[in-house]
Amino acid sequence: MSLSDVFTMEKALLWSSIFLAAGATYLMSYVMSQKALSRIPMIGLELGNQKQREKIFLGRAKLLLQQGYNKFKQNGIFRITTAEGTRVIINHKFLDEIRDMSDDVISFETALEETLETKYTTIPTDEYLITHCVKADLTPGLARLAGTIDDEVKYGIDTELPQSEDWAPIKLSPKLLRIVAMVSGRAFIGPNNCRDETWIKIAVDYTLNVFAGQRAIKSWRPIWRPLVYRFLPEVKQIHASREEARKFLVPIVQQRKAMQGKWGDNKPDDMMQWMLEKADAWNVKGDDRQAFQQLTLTMAAIHTTTMTVTQALYDLAAMPEYVQPLRDELNEALAQSVGKFDKNVLSKLQLLDSFMKESQRFNPPGFTSFRRKVRRGVTLSDGTYLPTGVTIEVPSHAIAFDPELYPEPQKFDGYRFYNIRKSGAKDADRHQFVGITPSSLHFGYGKHACPGRFFAANEIKLILANILLKYDLGITNPEEGRYKNIEFAHQNIPDPRKDLLLKKVA
């Protein structure tokens, strides 16, 4: 045997040892992780094996989460088999201590990357300038923008909804999507662009394409995803949408940059302008990236707002006894501001705010919130160990139906939060629509709670207020009650197949 053969054998043995050691380390880590998880009780084991439980979860997620919350409420923690694997569900018992953990221990961003399959969809989750400008510019500017947003709401309603004095049935979701795209666009890219049909199509389609793409990727086992994602039509459609957006938005970005310092009194007052002015400080370079930030912003804003408005209108149509008290509140508030919606008017709409919050309590966009990924194993205050790689969630819908937190939780009470705020309780203002408490978690919790909820609340109020003042509402078969939602896994969607009846107020 030659010396080179000896060296070759030693090299092969070395690599074999490395691979064996790495495999043994991974196996040991996996075994220890599973052992730690096995100490956390699980709901639904009686439903069958892992595959059977995953399938059952798709149609019974809300029920299973409620059962788990009720059964293990004192523990504050349980496991559940979802369509994406095992999840650890925590309730408000551990919420504050987990909220205070650093992002390198419990990560919102890593969980979002996993949800959106960003490795393959290439959706950015680290655009921190967006969050900064929402908090520093958009939210403080809401009072200044109220009239502008209201103008766009009125335009959208006049152009998208029927103008009939007889009952007219409409499929609400596609109409509302266009209205919300225009209204959000007014605040994001300005009045000269928000009504452009190219923009409206981009804004409406992009989020749908992203979620279709991530669903298509998740339908494959993880081992195959790096090989197949390039060939999936749904993923190709995401990139086609981005290219369409690039062609529309980049010229606007370039024109804005060319006008820097030359605007005078005509400088745009919108998210694109604020973000461009701060781009250098945040090291956001390149026309394409600055354009694509508007896509990311739009993805976060349009569809959830549309679903919230749809749910509230379905509730109003099924419970018309709320319509006149809400109109009375609107007319009284408007009478004090020369008939114009402004910050003061919106702040006086406490019954509308309460109705929105109760509608959201019954009809959230999802049955869980506060999704986080454990990046470094951590021990909770009761001694429970959460191993690296585990995804945790909070059963926000189940918590919102806890009778110890909400008296008669199964009863829809549009005055519920109105009465709490009028009671003079110390924390009454926390029960506004935008309020976040351990019992109201649909906007998240802690430092990663939805920063855009204040803009969304104003937008939703203005859309509902203008529709209430202009239309009577109805459903096709009142005797059957309120339209049922479509429940699929964690998701809770207003049925887009149903007709909402509208008739202009006489």
C-alpha cells in the first residue's frame, strides 16, 4: 500500500468520524428534545396517529384548541398536532415571561420565516424601516390624515358599491378588497397612484399569491422542497407579481428621488416618502428594494383589514338592531365637527369601536396568535423546558371565550366593551379595539404586536361609518342567522360566496 493510499484512507476515516459524530449529536439532541416535549400534555391523542391527527386538525382546529385550553388551563401549556406538525400552546399564564425574552431565545421573525417559507418565496421579514415608519410617522400622522383617508373611503364606496334604492345583492369581499387597496394606497403611495388599476390589481393579488405559494411549498415534505419549489406554478406567480410591482413602483421611487429637495409645499405625505427620506439612515439601498417595501407593507395591511370589515358587516346585517344606535352615535359626533370625520369624531365613536372589538372576538382571522420559534432552549417558571426548534402559539380565540374573562362569552354583545369603558374602571381604555391585554390577543402581544393596528382601526371605522350612513344592510335568509365562517386549520375566513344585501338609506 502506497503512502498516498494511507493518506486517502485516513482522510476517509476522518470524514466518516466527523459525519458519525455529527449524526450522533443530532440524534442525541432530537431524543432529548422529544423527551422534554413528552412531559408537556397533549390534546387529541385519542384521534389516531400523527397523520390522522394532522388531517383532523384541518377541520377541527378551533374545537381542539378550545378543548386543550379548557383541559389544561391550570397547567398553562399543552401540545397539539397541527397540519404543520406538533405545536406547543401556551396561555396567558406564561405570556409575560415569554414576551420579555430576547429574540435570540424566542423569535417572532424566525417563526414568520417558517410560516411564509421565505427560503423559497423570498419574502423579506427583516424590513425594519417599515415598522419604524409605521410607528414614527404613520401612527402620529393619523389625525392629520383622517380627512384624506375619509375622502378615499367615500370615493371607493361610491365607485365599488351599488347605488340602488332597492335591495341589491353583492359579493362583498372583492368589492372591499378594491376599496381597502385604494384607501391603504392613499396613505402608502399617495393620491396620484392609489386609484391606478395596475396598483389595485397588484395590491389585491400579491398576498393571495404569497399564501398560495407557501401552501404549495408546504404540501411537499421538507426534504423535497429545495428541489421542487422552482417548478411550482404558485411560486412562479409570486415572482411574476413582484416583477409587475417593480415595473409600476420603481418609476415612482425614481421620480420621488429626483424631486428630493424640490417639492416645496407639494411634498407627498405618505409612507413611501417617509421611507425614502430615511432610507440612507437605515441602509436601505436600491430602487428595487425601496419599491418592494411597499409590497411588504401592502401584504400586511389589505387582506386582514378586508376580512375584519367583512365580518363586521356580516354581523350588522344579521343583527340590524345595532344599526340605528350606531347611526345615532355617528350623527351626534359629526354634528359637532361640521359633518367631517376627523380625529375628534373618530375618538367619540365608542359604540362602533366596541362593536368592532366584539365582532373581532367572535370572528378573528385566526384561532391562535403570538407565534414564536424557540431558538435556544429555555426553562419556564414552572420548570417546563422548551427545546430548541419548537414553535409556540397562544390560543387567542379560546382565551376570548373564557367565562372567567368575559361574562356570557357565547353571547354577542356589541355593547360589551362600550360598557367596560364607560364603567370608569382603571384599565378601561385598554378595552378599545386597538387595545392589547392578556385576554385580547388578536393583534399579538408585546414588542412585536401589530404596529399598524392604529391605522387599521381608523380605516375600518371610516369604512363602516360611511357604509352605515349610506346603506341599510341585510342577509339573504335572516331566519338562518348570521353567515357561518369558513374554518380551515388556524384560519377563520368570512364566506366570500355569500351575498350581502345593500339598499341606500331613504
